[in-house]
Amino acid sequence: MNVQIFSSCAAGEVAAPPSKSMAHRALLCAALSEGSTVCGLAYSQDILATIQCLRALGAAVEQNGDTVRLGDLRPFDTPDDVCLDCNESGSTLRFLLPLCMLSGRVVTLTGSQRLFERPLSVYESIAREQGGLFEKVGNRLRVCGGLRAGTYRVPGNISSQFITGLLYALPLLPGDSCLEIIGGLESGSYVDLTLAALKEFGISIHRDGSVFHIPGGQKFDCCVYTVEGDCSNAAFLDALNVVGGHVRVTGLTKDTLQGDRVYRTMYESLLGGGRRFDLTDCPDLGPIMFALAAATGGAEFTGTARLSIKESDRCAAMAMELAKYGITMQVGQNTVSVQEGTLQTPAVPLCGHNDHRIVMALAVLCTITGGIIEGAEAVRKSFPDFFDVLKSLQIGLTEL
């Protein structure tokens, strides 16, 4: 899908979409209970991937509007020859993998080529150490093992999703476990979200700095859980205010644990002349911060290394697209510099790089300059009605 966006000034009120991060976590907790309800869902491609995989693993799933009732997932009794299609969802793949290594049966996980180019080394090392199967060929992975209680040491600078996956599986084992994070923990707020979801469903984990003590033999309580608003996607809506719009974004929890809540502080700093930002704990804000820096006189960023292993190489992708606006973006190993310049209307179509956050960041800039975005359907991954929301905010756009 290609979208043409016309120079427009956004105005109106809009509710933030439900948090994709919390939805994934709540769905897994609910599935592992005897029967729970998750309310307030938006069926993005990533969330649908998680629901479909839970169903394939044997969970009872009943969808009704924005509510899903599910439960009775028994990861020690996985069906024979089950195949899970994770589509492009890193959360689905990494959250479920440890659960797939509990039954001693072979489980096959598939998805997009890009998904399987992203790191899985933490789980591969665990499987090798415990004598399990971990066989990856292209975009197809076969695993089999009986994950054992014990001590696990996981690097904190690859992805917090590995930590989350283990925090779901280890409480189910008959013995106690210890999970130790080696080095600095990046995106630590996502681990906080995991702990909050687990606590809501009755799972007890004791944290002492970088060490998690996990009692075994636990069971997930039944619960009715409502998904809070998503700061990560709300950031794109609030960004319209940075470029001159008048948009009120509702539905965000004041005391949320979401790390991307810092976007508002960053926007205020940018508008106040701030020119240095650290993205270590909020890498998903990278594309929109680069875009806004291009529109407001440039900025310097650190903590950008992990953006290269997202749905696209986000630094390289944004550098390529900002050049079409006449803006230079220099990319280092763990730094980005967006140079001061004047935004120009792109003379050629912009590319979405099959990355939802790239598409949405470019769309915000197009409300200033106008432009055409190719591959705009990538927003379906996390925010399927994004362009309908833009229309409701008086942004002129046409699907080509």
C-alpha cells in the first residue's frame, strides 16, 4: 500500500491505542492460567501472531470484540509436531521459545526472514548447554528440550525479550531458579512491565538488582486484565504537536512503567533547544526522534546501536529517507547525528522499509512537506488504523 500525505495541520482528540507490550504479556499470563480475560486489545499483526501461536500450543482462546478469554495452556504437554507462525513479531518468538523448551517435544517456529535474522543466541546457548535441539535454517527454527531449573546468566545488552521469556517459563519448573543479568541491562523498563504483569497473575519473583530469584512450582492465577494505552505509539500522535499541530492524546496511564513514557520529556527538551538524547532505554523512539530532530534544527543521539537489529536497520533506514527531505543524518556505531537543515518536499517516494515505526515517523514529516510513502502497510504490525486516525485529525491523505 502506498499513501500520499498532504501538508496539513493536525487537530483534534484521539485515544492512544492499547499497549502492544502489555498485551503480549497479559495474553501469555492469561493463557497459562486456568481461564482469564484480557480486555481492551487492538488486533495488530503482532498481537494476532501471539494469539494464534497460543492457540496452536493448546490454549483455549475465545475472541469477542476487543476482549479475549483464554487459558489452559499446558507447556509441559505440548501437542506433537506443532508449528508456530510468529510472522514478524520478535516478542512472540522470544517470549514463547522458553515455554516451547519445557515439554521435550519438537516445536517448529517460523516467521519472516527478517525476524530470524535478529539475535536468538541466548536461547541457542541454553539449548546447547542442556543438550536440547536448536536447529535454525533460514526462517525456520526447530527446538526440543526439557528446560531445567537452575542458574541462568544472560547478557543485558542484546534484548530484554530473552529475560522476559525466561521469567515466564522458570516459575513453572519444579525447582527454584536464579536469573542473573550480565553487564548493563538495556531497555530495563520492559523487564519492569514483565514483572508487573506476572505479579498481577500471582507469580512471585524476587529481584535483587541484576539478579532475579524465581521460586519454582508456581501457578498463574485467573484474572481480568485491561490493557493500558501505548506510549510507544502515542509518541507518533503527540509528535504532531511538535510540528505545529493541536492534538490531545488521551488514554495513557499517569504512573505507567512503560519506558517510552519519556517521549514527552524528550519532546519538551527538543522544543526548548535540547540537542542531546540517550536512546539506550527507549530505542523504539529512535525513528520519531530522528524525524523531529530533522524538523527542529538537528540533534545528537547516543545509545543507538540496537536500532540496527529491529524490524529494519532503523538508523540506516532513517538516514536514507531523511536525505530525501534534504537532511543529512550521520550514523556511528552507537551514535547518530541529525544535522541542521531545511526540510524539503521529497522529489521521489519515501520507503517504509517494512518497518511500522519508520512509516509512522515519515508520515509525521509528510504533514509538513507532503510526500508519498511506499510500503505504508507496515503500520499493521502495531497500529493498523494509524492512517484512519490521521484522517480523523484533519490530515489530508490518500491511499494510492
